[in-house]
Amino acid sequence: MPITAQAEKKLRHDRRRTLQTVRLRRELRMIVRKARTSPTKKSLSTVFQALDKAAKTRIIHRNKAARLKSRLSKLLKTK
């Protein structure tokens, strides 16, 4: 348990941030899953924006965002 007041404040802040990160990751996974099932230009555009934003705010690594975008683009080419 935190001892100082600043450590207590940091614990509260970290818990809030963790909840936000978990929520954003869950939303991102749902968006990617929907795009995989029915890839269209519009859905891919939405996913690309979400992936770029997540990578920019370091929710996911930028290379992971690039890898997912590449794989989703391949799905659109095949259909």
C-alpha cells in the first residue's frame, strides 16, 4: 500500500488510466473484428483511424498498428 500522499494520488491516477486503456483496447479489438468479417473501404478507413490514434497515444505499438493495417488491406484486395 502507498505510504505518502503523493503515492496514494499516483495509485488513483494509475487505476483510472488502466481502466481507460482497457476500455480503449476492447473497443479497438471489436472494431478490428468487425472489419475482418466484412471488409469495405469505409470500414477500413474507420479502423485505420482508430489504429493510428491508438498508436499515437501508445495504447498499442506503432508496428502492431502497421501490421494490422497491412493484414486488413490484404482482405480488401482478395474480395
